[in-house]
Amino acid sequence: MPLVEVTLIEGRSPESVRALISNVTEAVVASVGSPKESVRVIVREIPPTHWAAGDVTIAERGPRP
């Protein structure tokens, strides 16, 4: 039973997250031949204040140009 975990900064629409789940599931089925029913996908959405690199959070960096 393949288990795929995806961690993202929160803020995407439910439709976007749903599309991600479908696409990841199909990629696992195509690449390792697992039955679709056995593929598990976990999406974790992290607040931008809880994700940092170099002691600077994503929230502190501001929007991308």
C-alpha cells in the first residue's frame, strides 16, 4: 500500500488540493503499478508562520514577485 505525504504552505483552494490528490494517485498507479484503491495520499498544509528557512519564515519573506 503506497503512502505519499505532501507538505505545502496553506492557502490553496480545495479544488486545487483535490486535483493534487488525483494527480499524485495516478502518478503512483502509473509508476509502480499499485491498484488505485490501495494508494494513500496525505496532504499537510502548514501556516506560513510555521515554515522557515535561514531563520526567516515564509510569512516574513512576503509574497513572491
